[in-house]
Amino acid sequence: MKNSYRFFRNEECEYFPCHKVKDPQKFNCLFCFCPLYFYEECGGRYSVTGSGVKDCTLCTIPHMPEGYDYILKKIRERMGR
């Protein structure tokens, strides 16, 4: 995919890719920090550590090409739009 407002890949980042994925060419870095992290129920694949910290290591939603639409939909739902 080409870098745009919906997709950005930074292969020069020292952490790229920060999650294991099948196709790194489709890895989206746009939401390096997921805007849904603080949602109690974000719909992603996460666990909560013993100290109560949300661990999103297994979640790839923000890094998939479809992640942009998913995240915007969740934010709009929360805002009541």
C-alpha cells in the first residue's frame, strides 16, 4: 500500500514491525499507539496483566489496512455518531 492519510509504513523504525504479521508489506504504522487503548472494551485481542495493565501484544487491528476504518467506527460509536 502507498503511504496516505489512511496508511503509513515506517520500515526504518527500530521496532518495525512491532507485532508479528503474515505480510509486513500490509503493516500499517499509522496508529503506532492505538487510540482505542483506553477503551474498556476496544474489540481487540488483549489481556490484562496482574497489575491491571492492558497488554495488546497479540492485537493487530490498528496495524491492518482495514484498521483505519475499524478504529474510526469505534470512536464514532463512542461519540454517539
